[in-house]
Amino acid sequence: MKNQTKIPLKHLLHVINSLLCLLFILFLSCNKIDEPEGLKLKNRQIDIEFEDSVKIGATSGYDISYSVRNPFIASVENGFIKARHVGSTYVMVNSNDEIDSIEVNVRPHYELFRYPIDSYLNGREYYDAKHLSTTVVLGKIETNVNHVDDYSIEYLIRNYTKEVYFYIMLSYTVGNTLNDVVLTFNESYYSQVFHTLIGCYDIHDFSEDIYTFINAFEISKATEIVTLSLDDDNCYVKYEQLK
């Protein structure tokens, strides 16, 4: 009979222990709980029309919360962006302390004239009227000046997109600071003017044919006030900066 090789007990225990460790590692790997996925955004920029809503498209293995930098422009409700007024803002997305942002641009349904009006000096180009003297403004106006003095200019302007003509009156203080802007339209455009304004502002007050709009939800937070009025022949839009 051939001699059988005996494996030392110490070595045998070592092999068994190694096998048990390997089995234990395999067991853990099979039952390992996957880490939740991090925050992912479908879009980093969303263009939306006034009063419309769109799903944000954010996913994460953790809870997601939202905040809006300027809630006057947009809000978030149940994962949907709601367009409240024309303008741009950012939606901040937070998930497990991972923060990202989405740029939101709200477009008007209807735009009879461009906003903000204080940079609207003629139908083709746009300037900052707040820092220009009446002399400089006159140099930038194409034609059709209806009135001019030391502190005010009124001229006819054409909206080249809508083929609409209207007057703009710029009124200045002594220091050549723009005090207010008044637009004059034919009264037939009253409804279109109203719908242009309602996309950019909140109604603050109204009585008969006079509406007052502000660029905030509360008058205490507003920086601009706009008045829309109507007479037999014309409708007027007056822009004033609040101190």
C-alpha cells in the first residue's frame, strides 16, 4: 500500500478559514445595497411662455427640493415650473446637499412693444434712456419728433414687427435724469396694450378705465409703477420709477 500524504491540521484549518472568508465576501457582494444615484437635470435652460407650465425633469435617488431666485417671474409646484411674468430667473434644485440650477426665460404671449420701455428709443435700436440727455436722445431718434423742450421729448415710433405706430414721451428732471416715460396709442389698441402689460406686471389697483400695475407682488417691494388710462381717442401707458 502506498503511503498517503497527510495534510497538517494547521494548513487544513488555514484553507478552510480562507474559503469561509471568500464565501463571506461573495455573500456580501451579492447582498450589497447600491448607493442611490445623485442629482441629474434633463435641461439647464427652459424657455416658456407666460402662464404656461413645464415639468422640470430632475431625478435623484434622494428627495428633491426647489426654490426660485425671483418668484415674481416663476414658481415651482409639484415639480412643474409655472411662468408668472415675463423675464428671466433661476430655479435652484437641491438633493442631498447637491445643488444645481436651471435658467428660466419667460416669453410673452403677445408683445405690442418691448419691455423694459425705458431703453426703447426707436424701432430698430435700443439705448439706456436713463443716462442720456435730451440732446443725445434727439441724435438717436430717426425722425418724427413731435415735441421737444429742455426737459421732455415726444416722438413717433414704429414697431417694425407688429406694424404699429405710437408716441413716446420722455420726461427728464433738471439733472437729466429720466423721470417718467409715457406711451400714447390709438384707443383701438387698448386691449393689446393691456395684455402686453399683464404679462410683465401685477395689477395693483383699478377703477373704470384706469389700471395701475407694479413689478412685484406687493407695493412695498416694487421698484416701478405703470398706469394704463383711456380717453375717447387714445390710451396712455405711464412708467414711473419708485424711490
